[in-house]
Amino acid sequence: YVIKVIVQAVQLLYTMLKIDQPSYILLQNPPGLPSIAVAWVACLFWRSKLIIDWHNYGYTIMSLNHGRNHPLVRIAKWYEKLFGRLSDYNLCVTNAMKEDLWVNCNIKAVTLYDKPASYFKETPLELQHHLYVKLSILRKFCFRSTESGSLNAEWTAFTEMDLKNGRVIKARGRPALLISSTSWTGLETNTSIYLSTLNSFLSSPDYERYIDEGVELPSLVCVITGKGPLKDYYNGLINKLHFKHIQICTPWLEAEDYPLLLGSADLGVCLHKSSSGLDLPMKVVDMFGCCLPVCAIYFECLHELVKHDENGLIFRDSNELAEQLKMLFLGFPTLEGKLHNFRKNLCASKQLRWDESWDQTVLPLLGECCPYILK
């Protein structure tokens, strides 16, 4: 491990010293070992300013595997605090992290909340239909035979397109589309909460029986996107589940399809828990950009993004998530109720986009010592 860090430090420093002299070096942390120290040395050489963009603490991620008291974790924590203080400017992603940096590290930072890119937005019905057709991994439950409707129409489980005029409408009796994105790593092993929630639908109370008895609950299509080391393990668990009204798939989406699917979904589920409790899940930021309401698992500073009962709901365990889903989808797809109100609140919020947030927060910071940048 030590040899790896030394080799990376030499390679990175060699690369940085070959570039043209910069006014600033902007570094995202984590990863910060060895990049914070190398960037600081490069700034000394170039007489440049070092800006650290704190998204989390690297040592807290390391502690997930080794434990907080492991010598390597302790060294990483000392290193991060020491070289973090040598930066000229600091950005961070939450007010909670801003306070922690000041109290525990004596580092003054400016909060720059993550914001969605402009392509995260609600997806028009026509694009939704073409997306469902394109994603072959969804075809086994997103397509209906033309025998279930007119021969002049193309059907998916969610949409119907008139082949004569190209008009697309939402399918009657369509299922609800839930989406969750995960990296299938130790940071989000709470994917098991998602699966146990689906199990709880069938056991206590019986979701299948509720639908059979006429309670106005929709079938569910649950899409869990992403890839990572634990994906095969969870796919094995999913294959052992046998549902009548719930479908689960775990596709890896192309970059251009992911925002379209977010903009087509009815509800997002976030299973991210911060290793430090001080950063926010970018996936929720993207979902909000698509005006997609979210149910998110609780951690300390989540309230800075998810406003409970305003733009989504916060849960602590699978039973609470199950109750929230039943409450939100009762009578689906009604234009009344909390799910619709959450979406309306998100659409009305007119949140800043990434470039607008950058211009508003970071550009003045850069202009303090290089006024020509503002021009």
C-alpha cells in the first residue's frame, strides 16, 4: 500500500509539473491520498492557489473496511487534516461539513451544494415510450402483445402509441415505476433494505392480497441501476423472490438513458448512507432535477436536501419505507395526494442548475485574487 501511494505521488507530480502554469489547482477530495499533498507541492512550484472541493472525508471511507481505529485510518485522518489546512480556499457540499471543517480542522470553507446538470428534467411522453422500447432489458415486463389492444397501437406497460398519428398516452392500469441507483458497494449495502421492503409487502400486510381485494394499489416495477462488486450477490437474492405484482430489474444504463429514465419514473428510492454523515447523495440531486419525489434513508445531514413531507419522505428502516410506499401509491395514478404534491413542489422550486450555482458561488471566490476571471 505504501509503495502504491509513493508511485502514484511521483506519477501525479511529474504529470502536474509538465502542464502550463495554472492560476488555480482545483482538487476534489476524496480521493486525497496522495493528491492533496502532491497538489500542494505543485502549487508551491507554480505559485498557484490550491482549492479543495470537500465531498467527504477519505479516511471515513477507508474506515468502512478497516475500522476507525486502524493505524492506516488514523494516519489518513491526520494527513487529511494537515494538508487540508494548507489549501488557499475550500469548498464543501453541506453546511454540516462546513461546520465540521471549521470546528475539527480549523479550515474555513464555502458551501457549494451539488446541483443537477441541465439534462436532468422531466421526460416527455414520446421520449418515455421510445425509451421503454429501447431498453430491451425491460421488455419482458414492459411490453404488451398487440392482442391486448388495437393493432394500430404499440404498447408498453406504461405507455401506448397510436401508430397512425404517433400520439402517445399513458397506459390505463399502468404499474408504478420506482427507480433506485446504487454502486453496489459497502457504502450502500442498505440495498438489502430495499429487498426486505418488497418482502414485507407480501408478509405483513399482504400486498398481493390487498390488490386482489380491490385496494387501489398499483403493480410495481422496481429498477435498480448501477454496477459494482455486490451486484451479483444481490441479483442472486432477487432471483429467489417470487412476486405476482412486483417486477425487479437491475440494468446498467447508457449515460444518455439514465436521466431519461429518472424523468419517466414515479418515485425515487435512495439507499445512500454517508460514511461521514456530512455529504449528500448526488443521485437525489439528479432525481430532484427531474422533479422526481424521493424516499431516502435517514442520516445526519440529509435534511439539507430532502425536506420531509415537502419534496419527499425520509425513512429509517424497511417497514417505514413500506408504509410510505403504500401511502404514496394509494389510488395511483391519481393527481391528488402527497406524491403529486411533492412533484408540484419540486417543479415550482426552480432550483439552480450546476453552472448557475458555480457562477453564483465559485466565480466570486476566484475573482478575489484574479479579477480578470470575472471579466
